[in-house]
Amino acid sequence: MRNKLVKKRSSKAGLPPGTLVHIGERHREAARVSIIVYDENNITDQASDNLAACATMRGQPGVRWINVEGIHSIELLQKLGECYGLHPLVLEDILNTDQRPKREDYGDYLFIVLRMLSLKSGGEGVASEQMSLILGPDFVISFQEGLAGDPFDPIRERLHTSRGKIRSLGADYLVYSLMDAIVDNYFAILESVAERIERLEEELVDNPSRETVGRLHTLKREIIFLRKSIWPLREVISGLERRESSLVREETVIYLRDVYDHTVQIIDTVETFRDILSGLLDIYLSTISNRTNEVMKVLTIIATLFMPLTFIAGLYGMNFRYMPELNWHWGYPAVLFLMLVIAGGMLKFFRGKNWI
Amino acid sequence: MRNKLVKKRSSKAGLPPGTLVHIGERHREAARVSIIVYDENNITDQASDNLAACATMRGQPGVRWINVEGIHSIELLQKLGECYGLHPLVLEDILNTDQRPKREDYGDYLFIVLRMLSLKSGGEGVASEQMSLILGPDFVISFQEGLAGDPFDPIRERLHTSRGKIRSLGADYLVYSLMDAIVDNYFAILESVAERIERLEEELVDNPSRETVGRLHTLKREIIFLRKSIWPLREVISGLERRESSLVREETVIYLRDVYDHTVQIIDTVETFRDILSGLLDIYLSTISNRTNEVMKVLTIIATLFMPLTFIAGLYGMNFRYMPELNWHWGYPAVLFLMLVIAGGMLKFFRGKNWI
Amino acid sequence: MRNKLVKKRSSKAGLPPGTLVHIGERHREAARVSIIVYDENNITDQASDNLAACATMRGQPGVRWINVEGIHSIELLQKLGECYGLHPLVLEDILNTDQRPKREDYGDYLFIVLRMLSLKSGGEGVASEQMSLILGPDFVISFQEGLAGDPFDPIRERLHTSRGKIRSLGADYLVYSLMDAIVDNYFAILESVAERIERLEEELVDNPSRETVGRLHTLKREIIFLRKSIWPLREVISGLERRESSLVREETVIYLRDVYDHTVQIIDTVETFRDILSGLLDIYLSTISNRTNEVMKVLTIIATLFMPLTFIAGLYGMNFRYMPELNWHWGYPAVLFLMLVIAGGMLKFFRGKNWI
Amino acid sequence: MRNKLVKKRSSKAGLPPGTLVHIGERHREAARVSIIVYDENNITDQASDNLAACATMRGQPGVRWINVEGIHSIELLQKLGECYGLHPLVLEDILNTDQRPKREDYGDYLFIVLRMLSLKSGGEGVASEQMSLILGPDFVISFQEGLAGDPFDPIRERLHTSRGKIRSLGADYLVYSLMDAIVDNYFAILESVAERIERLEEELVDNPSRETVGRLHTLKREIIFLRKSIWPLREVISGLERRESSLVREETVIYLRDVYDHTVQIIDTVETFRDILSGLLDIYLSTISNRTNEVMKVLTIIATLFMPLTFIAGLYGMNFRYMPELNWHWGYPAVLFLMLVIAGGMLKFFRGKNWI
Amino acid sequence: MRNKLVKKRSSKAGLPPGTLVHIGERHREAARVSIIVYDENNITDQASDNLAACATMRGQPGVRWINVEGIHSIELLQKLGECYGLHPLVLEDILNTDQRPKREDYGDYLFIVLRMLSLKSGGEGVASEQMSLILGPDFVISFQEGLAGDPFDPIRERLHTSRGKIRSLGADYLVYSLMDAIVDNYFAILESVAERIERLEEELVDNPSRETVGRLHTLKREIIFLRKSIWPLREVISGLERRESSLVREETVIYLRDVYDHTVQIIDTVETFRDILSGLLDIYLSTISNRTNEVMKVLTIIATLFMPLTFIAGLYGMNFRYMPELNWHWGYPAVLFLMLVIAGGMLKFFRGKNWI
Ligand SMILES: [Mg+2]
Ligand SMILES: [Mg+2]
Ligand SMILES: [Mg+2]
Ligand SMILES: [Mg+2]
Ligand SMILES: [Mg+2]
Ligand SMILES: [Mg+2]
Ligand SMILES: [Mg+2]
Ligand SMILES: [Mg+2]
Ligand SMILES: [Mg+2]
Ligand SMILES: [Mg+2]
Ligand SMILES: [Mg+2]
Ligand SMILES: [Mg+2]
Ligand SMILES: [Mg+2]
Ligand SMILES: [Mg+2]
Ligand SMILES: [Mg+2]
Ligand SMILES: [Mg+2]
Ligand SMILES: [Mg+2]
Ligand SMILES: [Mg+2]
Ligand SMILES: [Mg+2]
Ligand SMILES: [Mg+2]
Ligand SMILES: [Mg+2]
Ligand SMILES: [Mg+2]
Ligand SMILES: [Mg+2]
Ligand SMILES: [Mg+2]
Ligand SMILES: [Mg+2]
Ligand SMILES: [Mg+2]
Ligand SMILES: [Mg+2]
Ligand SMILES: [Mg+2]
Ligand SMILES: [Mg+2]
Ligand SMILES: [Mg+2]
Ligand SMILES: [Mg+2]
């Protein structure tokens, strides 16, 4: 099924800024919260929704990563907001799940919004989920809409096994890692879309059917949505890379440049898809025109061949009493010969026009 | 009914700048003025058009919000202008109701023009009304063209119940609230337009008719007008957010950033609509081509099948005296068989061309 | 008649810069010069071409406005040029009437070129005339190509009646007033073009004919010329407004901002026209496709219905001696019945395809 | 004949920078060198290729203009290069005749590349020649590919007759004069192209033929090349005008601004041509569609009229023994009447559809 | 065969940054390493993959150029990386062979990525290979994917024969030389593409067939890829030219400006190709429309001519007992004459419509 063009948010009209209303679909029953606290030496991982210990937790050494899956529990959000001093406008944006990617600096923390894409089951079609990130000096909070699965398992594993530099670098490196995982995932999406485009390309050349143009439109629409999800990301990351906030450390910049580079590459590819799809429609239309032309030629050849002959036959089918030819002995063969001559002339004319 | 492309303003040609002439339709009989004065502790609300007390009112504590519905009373505007020291060019622009969104700094006050959109009764079509705002140090004056209804009732209610921060912040926050209400309303417009686009999309795939292309054009036209109304708003708000005027306070900036963000999201959505609509026309055209092709095939198959047969029948309907076949005992069955062979050959040819 | 794409200027090739050659049509017999001198208290107006007093006039108090209608008199231009110290390149540009709007600073004076538009008699088509302005510290010289009429009569009247501020402000305000009159006049042009577009829109939906596409092209062409005439004006005025020359006084800026604003609004409208016209062609093409499709259906229905029947009739019109059916008593009614069945089947088939 | 899309330069691949290889066609047998030396009082003109005196010539008073026609003599170029200290990369670029317009500062001298356009004999088609200019403190060297003729004769004459300021100003003014002559020549090219576009416009409306679309494509292609030749010139001249090199004197700037202005006007006109041509194809396509539609209507009217009648005639041409109508006395007139009724009904149906 | 739209890289998702995984095809069995060390007086050249001497090699006088063909040996890359202190992210990018051209400054060295293009065997189609360059103070490392051949043989030769300045200038000049060779090679690619476009242009005008549109699409697709490969190069080189890194010496800048200029010229040409191809499709479509129109005319002429005649013949083939005309002596000749009159009228009608 196609993605909706917009999400219903009229229920929010007129409410004061910072009013918490969930906009979007509810993807899971209860929200799930997981808290990972780590430094170079230790790591603890708890899947709980008991946020009571919040106050005491702040100020402890190490980096805390709080991942929230399913954001419809407004109470939970408010608790987290109080504990980490988040602005009501931030909480509101987390709940409004049709945000475009953006980065907002609130001084003590950065608020980042991304779109997390995944292939719909069945393989055709791309689902989009809002991913909100809070980057504090020693904590990261991530909010997912709650679609099943996320691309962060390899990061969790690296945290536990302490592979790579992830444990020795700060919260900003964790945010980089999350963003990198999301962007890496875009490549998988692009691979799938590319395959569909290539299949369509072959279909168009070999045997375009009526459904082809529908599939073309669906692909175009998806690419419009991909563009909308990915284009603004470029600026989000380039702002981080330029260290516009002091929460981003010098040693993370080189990694942000890498993910920025990937983003540009992805955008380039999406533009390529766009250009190719727009060319495909032109092929389709000219194939249809060609076919109509071919059908017309067959019709014209047949009609042009048989209409004069049928007329002649009709002529000698008339019942006039005085038609001298009818009584000629060689009348019938002569008419047959005349018909052959006419048919031969017609065929020559068609050959001259390159129609046969 | 479609919106007019331009409003008649030729009557104004040659008049000196600052001449007050109302350009646009008169939407209500008499102008209605309401004045709300409030500070953190008190609020008074009077629906009156007695502006006599103007001079004494200025300089009192608290914030004053003067809302004018229906702007065709030039006298009223002049009184307000004198009282609040508004430049004649400002009054002139308020009366010329085909302004594009803009922000002008007159030192003592800011002049802001927005477009207020609403759905026409019947649900299809978007009406547009000019909304002019004056932001002074402790007053806000809003001018509406006077179409029935406005999206400000929730703000009035918040002012009276003192919900949110609205009573404790200044005139600039009130202006933000008005702009936010207008922008929130755009989302409702977009929802309605999105629904119509999606209906059209389905109609095009399922059963495009002659009216479809007319509806497509109407939607395209509306989106051109939406763009024109919304695009310039982006710059208007970003200028406020950058605090180019000292009338905007530090604490309001964070809220302006929020409404700016919504504006960008709305613009993004309008562009998406544009791209999708432009794709829909292509689908329509290829569907029509496809249909013509299909009709042609039916015609060609029938003609190609029956023309040779009819010719043969005509041949043996000729009245020549000496036609030996006519006297053969098996002549008739032989001709029928010949006809069957020809028809079979034709059908095979069509199958080879994938026409049947 | 359509406007020419370019004006002949090959006669000028190779001449040294500043050579005075008139390029364009000669619109009136003799040039007409009018000189208005005014300050807050006095005003004199003389329609004369006696420029002898030039030398003594310079340095007198008040503002002088010299308006020249018809620029083909090179002698006159040279006299004016000497008297006011105009650069030969300025005089050359005044004579080359296919300039695009521009603003050039010659230190002592500003040279401004605008396009003055008017509706051709008959109402369809826009004529364009070059208007060159010299703004000195206390004088304004305006050069018109000499088409009948100009939009400056209200300004002349205001000067004489001293209405508005025009007499108390300087030469720069007079230049503003002239530019404002020209831009106000653009609105009238746009109204006329908008009306023609709307008529075309209705015609396309109701009853497109062969001439429609020609009219569409004429409108497109006119809008291309409008764009070319109006777009550069934006930059001309914004440069004045930013006071890049000291000849523009502080108090005039606010008025220049107003006319700048109008220019932007006009450009916006022209772009809207462009977008709508480009959509109209798409409608036209799909209407034609639709009609062809409809015509084809009628043909196919008729052919598909009658070809098999005619074949059957032909079959029993054959003259074979041994055709048993011909002698059956119920042969004729049976064939009629068969024909009815075939026709009914065909009609059902068409209904299944939604053709009837 | 059409211009080639690219010039063969594969022979140069792998050669070290500054290797001198002529790329392009050889337009004349031997190169022709002319040297004009002038100051305010004297002028000498010699058409020679004896460059031996080079060393002694440098440092003499006055301005030297060395014009080289035909650049395939590598020896000559090397001699000039040594004498005037030109960088090998400059010489290489002079020989590679598919450069785009550019300006390069080598400190002691400026290197400028322009495209010199001329109408091909026969009037249709534009030939392009590379013109390379070296501007030193007191010398100008110009290199032409060697097509017959150049637009500099008026400059030579002005130099000899000392008309205008050309003799009293420096080498930079000479460069300006050359560029001005080239740009003036562009106007002549545009006039010729405009005429062809206008002829095509009329042809399309009156009587489009199969060749029309070919001519349209040829014009489009030429305009693509015009754009490519002229667009970069704008930046070349604006850099000179901004006096990025000290070789350009203050008093020349005002003249450069003039030629810059012409360049912008030319670019504007080329863009107008582009927009109009792109509209013309749309007209062509809709005219063809219209015609096909008209042809189809004629066919459908004829077929729809005669097929039922022919069927009825066929019906009563059947040879069944028992066909009661055949024996009715008024059978024949009744059938004729029935046929008339059917034909009348059909014609009414066509009129209802507005087909006749 | 067409190039793939994207390269499979999903295997990399989730891996920490700097993980070395080869993405792309393996073009040769074993990697080949060649090391050239040179200064103004000496040069040694060894084709080996023994990198053991790495540590001792660093710090020696002269410039070292290490060329690696075939990058799938991760071990080799790691050894090189350790020896020259390359960042893991650099090694990762070298292995991911679908990078867009870019330049990254790592302080001690620059990392540059280019696309190396070559014609596929058979002449149609362009192969693309990633070329990664490391520029250190006294060394250059180049990594090629390993397609057979490279355009660097002339450079190797110049190094050995000491032709040009290559031996006397530093590592940055070597990088320039490599880039120049690659860009020179682009010209050869463009020549081949230009030839194919020109062949297609002629084919379209003379005798467009069904395959034409497929070829057009293939060319369009290739040009999209060319653009993608070449556009970013412009910025890569302009950054080097502006000496953003101190590894680029003053005396190399003039050469980088030259290769920059070539890049701009190539981009210009690719854009020209794009514009021309987009025009070609329009020609194709209008040619098809024209042909269909012509076919339709033949059909309509034949049908319009013979249908009325056949009807008349059918009329007098009816078997009514009482048909007076049948017994008239001049009945048959009269009907023949009537038929002639009708045919003549039809032909006149067609001539009036300019159909014959
Ligand atoms: Mg793009
Ligand atoms: Mg875009
Ligand atoms: Mg792009
Ligand atoms: Mg693009
Ligand atoms: Mg694009
Ligand atoms: Mg593009
Ligand atoms: Mg398009
Ligand atoms: Mg856009
Ligand atoms: Mg867009
Ligand atoms: Mg967009
Ligand atoms: Mg866009
Ligand atoms: Mg388009
Ligand atoms: Mg298009
Ligand atoms: Mg535009
Ligand atoms: Mg536009
Ligand atoms: Mg625009
Ligand atoms: Mg626009
Ligand atoms: Mg636009
Ligand atoms: Mg278009
Ligand atoms: Mg353009
Ligand atoms: Mg354009
Ligand atoms: Mg444009
Ligand atoms: Mg343009
Ligand atoms: Mg333009
Ligand atoms: Mg287009
Ligand atoms: Mg482009
Ligand atoms: Mg372009
Ligand atoms: Mg382009
Ligand atoms: Mg371009
Ligand atoms: Mg271009
Ligand atoms: Mg196009």
C-alpha cells in the first residue's frame, strides 16, 4: 500500500506550543525502554521502564544511552523530559512523527531528528519511521516510533564486546554511530529500489504492459519520499561536522565527515534514480506510439488491399439486365487478373513506403 | 469557483503613495473591532469600535491586542493610524489585499503581512484572506479581510484562562501565537488537498474520465496559489527569528524557530504535491494512449479478419455467366473451408503479435 | 501583430563607443520637450524645445524635470548632453531602445533605464517603450520613445496642485514617483493578461479549437517578454533602496521599498501566469487525445458490429448452385436471428469494455 | 552542415603540459601577421611575418597590436612566445581551438579567450572561431583561427584616422575595442537567428511539414552552441570591469561596463530564443495531433454512414428462396427510404458531437 | 551491457567505521604493485609487492610513486596503511569502489578520489573505475581497481626520459600529472559519445526504427553517469588550485588551473550532450506522430473512396423483384458514370484538404 501523503494533525490546531499530542500510528502496545551505561571499563544494560532512579543517575561517570521504542506514552516522555531538562517543544516534536530531518541546539543538549527507513514486508515499498535523538554531555536519548526492528544491534554488540573505539569515545561518538547505522541502512534501501528500477527498465524494453506505468508511478512517488527524507540530512550532518555545538568533540569530526560523505553519495544516487525514471516514462510513451503506428499500418494495408477488390466483386454482383461483360467467356478470368494486378500494385506501394 | 488570477487595482494607478483605497472584496457589512488588554494579573476584553480612548490608552501597563475584522472602513483605519503613528504606506498595504507575505521594519513597530487560508464551503477549493499585523513594544494590531471565522479562538481562550505562558510574555509572543495558529491551520488545508490528490490518484488508475484532467488542472492551480502564499512566509519568520528587530525578545526566539520549522515542513509538502501532480498528468496521458491503442487493435483484428472473407464471398456473388466453381458440387463447402483457413491464419498472426 | 524578437542594430557595428545612432522605430514627427521647475512655493511649466537657456538654468534653486518625448533628434540629445554633462555612452544607450532595465552610476548623476508597457489598441498585445531617466542632484531628465500617452499625468497634476509630498521632497522623490507610475501601470497590464488567460482556460475546458493553441502560444510569448522587461527592474530598484548612490536621500528610501515590493508582487504574478499557461497546453493535448480516442471508439463499434453481419449477408449472396441453406424454408429468418445474436454479443462486449 | 559536437583532440592525450599541438581545422595556407604601432601622434602599420625585430621592439614607446591570422604555424607561436615571455600553457591554449571563453591572469599579462561568430555562407548556420588575446602593459596580441574576414576593420580605420579616443588611450582600451567589435557582431548573428525563428513560427502556424521539425532541431542545436559561446563571456568581462588586474586602467572601466551590458542583453535574447523554440515544438506536436484527429473524423463519418447501408444492401442481395420482402411491390422503395432515415440519423448524431 | 545502478554494499551494514571490506568486482587475480623513486638526477623502478622495506624507505630523498593495481588484497592495504600512517577511514574508502570524486585533508596527506573512465571493448559503453590517490609531502600512492590498462604510460615514460619538468618538481606535480592524464582521457570518451550521438541524430532524421529509442535511452543513461563522475571533480580540483592544503606548492597552481579549465570544458560538453539528447526524443516522438498521421490519411482516402462505391454496387446487387433501374438499357453505364462522379468529388475534397 502506498504511503499517505500527510499525517493527520488537525487535532493539534490551536493548542499552545509544547502541548504533547501523539501524531502518527501506534506501532506497539507498550513502550519499551532500554538503558545502557558504559565507560571504557564497565557496561550495564537494563531493559526496564523504571525511570525512578533518574535523578540519582545524572552526574554519574560514563555515558548513558536511553533508547525508547514506541512514543505514544506521554507520561513516560514527560518523566524523561523533567529528568533531563528537555524543553516542551522538544517533546512535542518527538511526538509529531512527520518531522523532516533537522538539528536544533538547546545549549545544554542537541535535538536531532532523522528518518529511519525500512523495506516493507513483501519487499516492495519503503516504510519510514521518525528517529529523534537527544545528545547531552554524557547521555544520548533515542526515540523510535516503534516499528519492529532497528539497525542498532551491531552497535549494541560492539558496546558489549568493546570492539572498535566506541567505548573509549563520548556520547557524541555514540550519536555518530547511530546516524552511521541509519545511513548504512539507506544503502540497502537504494539497492532494493535500484533492482526494481532495473527490472522495470527491462520490462519496458521487452514487453511493456498496462501495469508498467502504474509501477513507474509508484517508484516515482517513493523516490519523491526518499528525497524528502534524505536531502535535509545533509545539512544536519554538515552542521555537526562544522562543530557548531561544543557537544561535538574534535576527534569525532573525522567520523562525521565520513557519514556526511555517504549521505552525499546517497543523495547523488537518488537523483540518478529520478533522472532515469523520468527517462523511462518517455520510453513507455514512445513504445505505445510505435505500437499504435504498427497496428494502424496492418489495418491500412488490409483495408487498402481488399476494399478495391471487394468493390470490383460488388460491381459484377449487380443485377442489371444489360451488363455485356457478364456474358463474355473470359470475363471471370479477366476480372481475377485485374484484381491480381491491383493487389500487386498496392503491395508495391506499401513496399515503397517501407510499411512491409 | 476558481480564484481570480489577480485582483482589480487599476483604480489606484496614479494616486500618490499612501492614498487609502480598498482593493479586494467586501466580506462583511461593518467592521468589527475587539480590544483585549492583559498583563500577568488582569485581562479586559471589549468588542467595540469606539477608539476615542486611544490617546489615554497608550502608555498604560500591559499588552493591548486590537483585532479588526473587515478593513473597508477607511475612516477607522485612519483613526487607528493616527493613534498608533502608523505610516500611510502601511495603511495602504493593509487595504491592498493581494499582498504577498512580507515583513517591514518601521523602527517603532514591525509590519507583517500573512495569508490566512481556509477551505471553501463544499470542501473543495481554498480561500485566501490577507492578515496584516502591527507589532509595537506593548501592542499588537491585527487586520483581517473579514471572511467568517478565524483560527484565533483558542488563543483568546488561553488569554482568558491564562493557560500556557501567553499572559506572562510580551506582545511579540502574542504575534508568534497568531502566526502559529495560522500556520497550524495550513496543515488542515494540506490534509484536505492531500485527500483530493489521493482520490485523484486512485481515479486515474482505476477509471480515468474526461473530467479527471479538469480536476487535475484545478488542483495544480490551487497548489500554485498555495506556493505563492506560503513560500515567502519562510523568510518573514526567519527574519524575526534572527531578531533583526529589537521588538522580538530573546525568549520568543525558540518559539519562532518552532513555527519556522513548521513552515519549512509545509513548503516541503507543497513541493511534494507539485511533483506528484506533475507525475499524474503523465499517467493520464499514457492511459489514454494505451486505450486508443487497445481500441485500434480491436478494430484492426475485426477488419483484418472479415475483409478477406467478405471479399471472397463477394467474388462468388458475381454474376458472370461462365464461373466454373459455381457449378462444382463441393464448391460451397470448399469456399467455407478456405474461409476457415484464412481466419485461422489471421488469428495465429494476431497471437504472434501478442494482440490477442 | 507580434512583437519582433530583436531590433535591427547591425547598422551600429564597428562604430566607436558613444556614437549616436537611433535604433528603433520613430513614433512621432518632432520631439516634444517639456520643462517643469518647482520648489515648495513655486512651479513653472513650459512646453518648449528651446534649450538655449540651459547654462543659466543650472544652479537655480528648485527641482527641474525635463521630459523628452521622441528621441530620434540626435541634435537635441547632444545639446542636453553638453548642458548636463552626460557621458556619450549614456546618450548612446538612450538611443538604443532595446535596453533591458538597468541602473548605472556616473558619480554626478544616475542613469536608469526602464521599460514602459502599454496595451496595444484592440486590447490584445502589449507594446513596450524604453524610458530612460537621468537623476541629478536637482534635476531629472526623462526620455520616452514617443508612443502616444504616458502614465505621468497624475504626477503632473500633483506637482501643480501640490498634493502629497511631491513638491517638498527632492529630485530623487520625483524619480521614485515616475517609477511608481510605471509600475502601477504594470498592474493594469497584468489584469488584461489575466483576463485573457482566464478566457483561454474556459475555452480549453468547454470547446478547444484549432486556434486555441495559437492563442496559447501568443500568450506564452508575451509573458516571456513581460518577464524580460520586469525581472531586471527588481535589482534596479533594490540598488536604489540600499542607497548605493548618495543622490538618493534617506526619506525617499521608504517609498522605494514600497515600489520594490510592488515589483516583487508583479514578478510573482508573471511567474504564476507562466506556470498556469504551461499547464494549459497539457490540458489541450490531453483533450485532443481524448477526442481522438472517442472518435476511434465510434468507428470501432460500428465496424465491429457491421463487418461480421455484412460478411454473413455476402455469404448467402454467393451464387453456388449447391447451397442447401438457401432452399430451407426457415433459412432467411434463421440468418436474421443469427445476425441479431452476433450484434447482441458485440454490444455486450463493448459494454464490458465500458465503451458504450 | 551542422557543427561537430566536439573537436578531435585525442592526439594530445598523454603529452606533457605546454606541448604545442594544433587542434582544429587549418583555415588558410600561411599565417598572416600584421603589426600596428601607435601613440597619440604616430602610427605605423606593417603586414609582415618578420618577427626578428622583436627584441628591439619591446620597450619602445606607444602601443603595439600584433594580429595573427591562422595559428597552425607552431614555429611562429614559439617565436612570439619567447619574445613576449608567454607561458607554454598559454601557447597550448591558443592552439586548442575549442576553448570556452575565459580570462587568466599571468601577472605580466592577461590571457583572454573569446569565440568569434560569423554567419556561414548561405546565411543559415553560425560558424565559430576561437579568438585569443594577450593584454600586456603596452602591447596586445590577437590570434585568430584564420576564417576569412574579421570585424576589426572599423577599428583599424579608427586607429589610422585617429577618430574617437582610441589613439590616446592604452592597450587595455584596444582590447576593449576588439571585444566590443566581437560583441557588436553577435547582435548581427542574433538578428539572423531571430529572422529564422520568426519564419519557422509562421510556417508552423500556416503549414507545418515534415521538414519543419528538422529545422526546429537545427535551430535548437545552434542556440545551444550560442549559449555555450556567450554565457562565459559575461564573467570574463565582469572580471575585467572589476579591475582584478592592474593592466586595466580606471578610464577603461566605463567602456567595459558598456560591453558587459551588451553581453547581458545578448544572453537575455538567447534565453528568449530558447524559451520560444521550446514552445514551438509543443505547437508542432499539437498541430499534428489535431490533424490526425481531423482525419479520423472523416474516416469515422464515412464508415459509420455507409457500413449500415451496405449491410442492408447485402441483406437483400442474399439468395434465399423464401424472402417475402423481395416480392413486395414497394420493397425496393421501402428499403431506399429506410436507408435515408438511417443516414439522416447518423448525420444528426455527428452534428450532435460537433464533428460536422 | 548496461552499468549497474548501484554496487552491492549491504554486507557492510553495521560494521564499525574503518572496517576493510572490498565493495565492487575483482578485476584481476593478484594485485600488482610498482614503485618508482625519482629525483632530478636518479630514477629507480621496481614492479614488486615486497613492501617490507617500507620503514627504511620513508625519509629517503626524492619522490616515491607507489601504484597499486587491484585493491582486493586487504592485507596489502593494511601494510601500506601502517607504513604511511593512513587513517582506517581512508583505507575503507579505497575499498568502497563506488565513491564519488572527493578530496579530504588528513593534515599529513591529502586523500583524493577520482573516476577513471574507459571505453568498453566493442566501443559502445563506458566503464568506470575508482582511482584513489594519496598525496604526501614526498610520496604519492595511487590505487586502481585493476581494469586492464591505464592512461599513465606517457607519464612513466616522461619520468624515465626526464622530458618536461616532471622530475624537477615535487609529489604534488606528479598528482597533477596523473589527474591531467585522467582528464585528457575524458576527452577521448567524449569524442566517442559525440560520434554515437551524431550517428543517432542522422538515424532519427533519415530512418528511425524501433531500436532507436532504446539506443537513445542507453545514451541518456550513460550521460547521467558521466555527469555523476565528472561534476564533483570540478570542486576537487578547484580546492587544490586554491592551495587549501600546504602540500600543494605555489608552482603547481598554474598547472592545476589548466586541468581545472579542461574539467569545466568537459562538463560544458556533457551538458551540451544532455540538451541535445533531450531534443532528440522530441524529434523521435514527432516523427512517429507524423507517420501515424500519414498512415491514417492513406486509410481514410481509400475508405472514403470505396465505401460509397461499394454501397452503390451492393444496392444494385439486391434481389428485389421490382427494381425498375435494373431493366433500363443504360442502367449499367449510368451507374458507372455516377461512380466516377463520386470518386472525382472525393479526390477533389482530398486535394482541398492537402491530403494528396
Ligand atoms: Mg536533480
Ligand atoms: Mg528538485
Ligand atoms: Mg543532481
Ligand atoms: Mg540534477
Ligand atoms: Mg534532476
Ligand atoms: Mg540535473
Ligand atoms: Mg517532464
Ligand atoms: Mg521546487
Ligand atoms: Mg519541485
Ligand atoms: Mg523540492
Ligand atoms: Mg524541488
Ligand atoms: Mg515539465
Ligand atoms: Mg515534459
Ligand atoms: Mg520561475
Ligand atoms: Mg517558474
Ligand atoms: Mg519561480
Ligand atoms: Mg514560481
Ligand atoms: Mg516555479
Ligand atoms: Mg514542459
Ligand atoms: Mg536559462
Ligand atoms: Mg530560460
Ligand atoms: Mg527561466
Ligand atoms: Mg532563464
Ligand atoms: Mg532567462
Ligand atoms: Mg518539458
Ligand atoms: Mg545542467
Ligand atoms: Mg541550462
Ligand atoms: Mg542543461
Ligand atoms: Mg546547464
Ligand atoms: Mg547547460
Ligand atoms: Mg522537455
